[in-house]
Amino acid sequence: MRFRAKIVDVACLNHFTRVINTIAKLAKTCTLRLTVDKLYFILTDKVANGGVSMWCELNQGNFFDEFQMEGVAAEHNEIYLELTPENLSRALKTAQNAKTVKIKLTNKHCPCVTVAVELPSLSSSSRIVTHDIPVGVIPRRLWNDFREPSVPDFDVSIYLPVLKTMKSVVERMKNLSNCIVLEANLNGEMNLKIETDLVSVTTHFKGLGNPPWVSEDGSQNSTQDRDPESMAEARIDIRKLLQLLAGQQVNPTKALCNIVSKRIVHFILLHEEVSLQYFIPALA
Amino acid sequence: MPLSTQPETGDDQYVLVASLDNVRNLSNILKAIHFKDHATCFATTNGIKVTVENAKCLQANAFIQAGIFQEFIVQEESVTFRINLAVLLDCLTIFGTNSLPGTSTALRMCYRGYGYPLTLFLEEGGVVTVCKINTEEPEETLDFDFCSTNVVNKIILQSEGLREAFAELDMTSEVLQITMSPDKPYFRLSTFGNAGSAHLDYPKDSDLMEAFHCNQTQTNRYKISLLKPSTKALVLSCKVSIRTDNRGFLSLQYMIRNEDGQICFVEYYCCPDEDITESEL
């Protein structure tokens, strides 16, 4: 089992740092899955994290100049690691104006992800900062727990409004209530609602547009038969929603959500070759 | 216009209707009196007065004149209700406190009368928020009976002259002692804290002093914990008028210029803490 990768481009480094910072905001610990082409950050829906799950996928080619990995076996050419993304985020803080950043899997007392940062130096000798981040190697029999979640059979799929506006609305609403109702229809309208003994607040967004989804057999999704005015709604934990809105640093070019009435809200943020999926279950 | 999407039931059922192109002209001034969550709103054709009190010793009033609003209709002689100020401020700032330059949040505020919620329609960039805030039974507010004919000493200062002093008040001191006098030291702020006493004197001919009308030497103490919240108003203001009456009651009037250059006032009244005898001076 071997893994080593290198970033030299500043823009790639900044982008990678922003992705890691986002992951760190969304998950205390997560699974890092490495394949030949991709990196995945995975949070499965355990009760301990409130039933929230995450799936973030990036193409290594967009970030790394060198990327070598050798999995546990030729027919299972993958590596699964358990890590605290906050540690990786902290290691990358020292790498802000680095010449190169090398990330490799090492074994020092325990398995580690070692981040070696080469900083610019005035003299001929280089300055290198090394971070050893302890990780857990996940055995192959547990890999099945980390399958990509399928897109749920949603009632309504809709593009999200400007995330900055949505964030400030949800921030204020969080001061007033613990849960929020997110509802949307196929007419490009979305509402955010809270209601308490003191106050009820509803924010109406419109003209958002509904993304076209084509199912695998080529036919349009079943949502086609739905009355465009009819709202699908889910009541979710407002802190989980704010965590996503406040934590994300990927500045997505496309952001959308799928609502399964009274069951789950599935968020998808896309930025070039990064995709972040986030699932928030509905409250009873 | 998004704001007209509300049902056309007519405005005549409302006892109070107020519209504002820039909601910050209201929210900023309400922040200046937000040290307790309960506020009493009192509207007449002249405008709205919002009152917040603490410990029966301190009262803060924010005045927003009818002219500040683009539309202001009061159907009754006066309309009074009590409201949770923290909730009101969260609703008013729902689109954030620092909107992009060139964009502002528009507000339309309606109240149908006793027992009804206060309804806010807010709009920014085509996004509309509707808030219904439940109102509460209005309570009698304190009457400080602060009458200008009883004023003994009055000073008008440019606020910057007082801002630093208030921001750095020694909070280990229980009181702020204010001395106003026709003779030296003219205007003195004193604290008595763990690390010793501090005195801050303002000369009468200072550039910061806009007016100085002191008729007799007066030294009064005020609870520092009560006066500290007035810093919020001081920060926003351009001028402050400091007055004391023959009972030692303190009035601080802050003149606040909003983003559109209009003037609003916030006023704090405070009771003196105790009588101090000559021997303590």
C-alpha cells in the first residue's frame, strides 16, 4: 500500500486548501478514499452526526502534478483511511505560499498522512515543514460501508439561490428557531420558513429554475407528472443547513437541492471538477 | 414590484403602515437602544418612538420621525404595542447587515391593532421575506419628568470626543461620576476602580465642545453598568448633548445621521446613583 502526491501550482494548492477547509467544517472525522483517478471524502450517516452524510469527490489530475498510489491489492487498487480533516486543514495553513506540498502515506509509530511543505527561502538551503497526521487504515471488509449514495427518488429538484443571500437568511432564522422548513416546487420557487411562539418568518425565492434530470433509461424523471405549483417540503435541523452554507468555501458554479418530501434534502454543490453532496434528513 | 404581491386587501384595515426604501435607517437606530429584549413602540403621525428600560433607573428612546419613511400612515391618535426587540432586529436584518453597495433592503411594516402581530415585508434583489412578530401587552413606561426648564447644566460635544472615553470606561468601577461646572474642571468624568481612580477633563474651550451652558457645580454618580449600553448610540452619533436637572437626573441625547443624511435622535435618561455629601468630594 503506497501513496504519494505533489502539488506545485499555487492556484491548485489554494483550491485544494479551500476544499479541505470545507470538509473540516462539515465533518469532525471522515473517510478518505483514494483511487487512481480520484480522491473522495466520505461521511456516512451515523446517528452520532445527526444522520447527516456527505460525499465529496475530486479528480486528482486537477490538483496534483504527481499522484502515485498502489492499493492493497491489484484487483482492489484503492486505499481507505479514517482521518480528522481539521488536522489536514491546519497542516495546509502553513502551506499558503509554499513552493511545493507533498502528501504521502507513511508509517511512523502509527499510519500517518505526512504533509511536507517546502517554503520559499532566501538562502540555498530549503525550509521544509512536516506534519504527520495520524490516520486509521480501514480494512477491506468494511469498504462496503462507504458506497456512493444514490440520488434519492426526489419530489422536487431545484437550483439554489445565491448562497450568500441564503446564508444570511438562514443565519437570522437560526437565532429565532431550531428547525427550518425548506420547500420548493417545479415552478422554480423555493421558500424557507420558521415558526415559533414569538414569530413566523418566510423567505420566498423565485425564478430559480429546476435542473433537468434524465433517468438511466433515457426517459424523463417521474417528477414530470407533478403539479408545478405543488410544494415538496422537509423540516430540517437549521444548524446542519447553516453548517453547509457557512462552511462551504468551494464557491460552487452550480448549486442545487433535491427534496424528498418529509424524508431528506440532498444538496449538490459543483465547482469545476469538485462535487460535494450533502444529505440532511428531515426531522420527525 | 415584489412588494405589491401581497393580497390587495387595502391598507385601511391597518392602524399603522410604514414603508422605508432602506431598512438600515430603522435597524441601525434600533440597535442603539438594544440592551434589553423588550421594547415599547409608540406611533403617532409624527413618527415612531421605541422605548427600552432597565431596572426602573434607565430609559432609552429612539425617535424615527415620519419624514424618514417614504410612506407613514397612522389611523388612530396613537398606536402602542410591545415587541421583542431582538426578534424585530433579526427580522429587519434578515438579508444581512452589510448589503452590497447599491443594493438595499426595502421594508413595509403593517400593524392591524391590539392583539395582532406586527407584519414586515422585506425585499432585496427580488427576494421577499414576510415576518409576523407577535405583539405583547403594552406596559406603562417610566416618566422621568425631565423638563428643560429644570435643566441646570448642559454641554454639547462632538461625539468623537466622548467615544474613546466611553469605550474604555473602567468597568471595575461601580459608578461613573460626572462633574459639570461653570468653573474648573468644567466637565469631568471620573471612575473609581480596582486599579485606582481615573479622571478625564474636557476644557471648556475645546474644539470638541459645541456648546457649554453650566450654571452651577454639580457632581453626580451613575451606575456604570446602566450607562455602558449607551455606547452603542454614541458610536453611531455625530453629536451628543449632556444635560442634568436640579435632581441630578442625566439626559444624554445623541444626534444620529443615517445613510441618507437624515437626522434621528436617541435619548438615554438615567437616575443618579446616590447623593454624595460634601465630605466625599
